[in-house]
Amino acid sequence: MLLDVQTVRVKDYWNKPVVFYDTVITASSNATMRECAPAIALGQYLNIPYVPRRDRSIEKLFADERCSYVIVYGRDDKGLVTYRRQVSTAIVYHPGVSLIRVKALRDGHGDKVIRMAGIAHADEVLDCTAGAGSDTAVFSYQVGAAGRCVALESSPHVALMLTVGMPYYRSDVPAFDEALRKVVVRHGNYKEVLRRLPDDSFDVVYFDPMFDHAITEA
């Protein structure tokens, strides 16, 4: 994926640039100097230090650079992949079941979350816990070109994943791809954002929260 780095603007809800702490960016293993150039440019644009790959594994990069996050600008269609220290799963965009849900909506079968949240065409929706963006994508499709969908995400690295992944993803449903491109991604904590928003800023405010601590009882 060839990114236009000028379009990768990761901002908070109030349009301030997001700071990426304890993070480095690099290129794919065995990348040529030409292939490294976009990673260098993106690092400069987002104020993330670029480090040469030098055929180092992700584990070796963590050890050498003493960081918590490694962002890899890939040569394949994944674009950016973010690795977290001591976490096996990487942060990379994929629509998951949202594409299946949108196809069901297109074919007139409805969607349980859409129905329960009461989201209609032309609504303005704030998804306070965007995460992987699955619900956000469906909301954006439902509200259409006349509506607006803002994805609020508390992790800057997940917000970066959505900012890059959604506009560049291509499926076999053009209306779904257009819905992804319409999503406005913002980094922030919903508690802070909601406190400062004027009344009636959105038609629907949606939560699907993660829990900070394990829940062992129903």
C-alpha cells in the first residue's frame, strides 16, 4: 500500500495532533532505500522516530530500541502494522464482520445493533469506543452521505490503524468502501469529550466498551 502521508492526520476530537509515546517506525524486512522513504516521511510527519530495519526481527527491534510499540510500513496491502511489546496480536485494519453486516443491510435483512441503537439515514453518530471499527463502519453505511459518523478511540495506535486502514481498504461492495472513507477518526477519551460537547451534538452516542479489569462473575 502506497500511502499519501499528508492525509495521515491522527488528531484528537479538538483537531490537535496526537503524540505517540515510546514508539518507533521502520520499513519491511529487506526493504530497499526507495521502499524505506515513505516510512521515513511518515515518521517525520507524525513525529515518530524512524529506525533502519537492518533485517532485524520485531523482537530484536524491541530489545535494541527499548520501545513499547513498533510500527512497520509494509509493502503489501496491510499498509501499516503496529506491534506491541509482549503482545502476540498485531494492530492492523480488517473490516471483520462489518462487511457481512453491510451486505445484509443492502439486501434488506436489517442489523440488530442498528435497530437497537435506532440509527437512521442522515443521522450523526458518535461511536465512543471505536476499537477495530466494525460497528463504526456499519453506522457510516447506515447514515449514508447525508449523515456523519465519528469514531472516537482512546488508543493513539488504534486510532492510527483506523485512520490509515479505513480509507485504503477495498472490498467488493463500493458503497461499503465509501462508508469507510466517510468515517472521521479521532483520538480521545469519551469522558473528556462528552463533558465538553454542547447538547444535541449528535443524534446517537454509542458505547461498546472494553473493561479495564477481568470480570469473573455474571
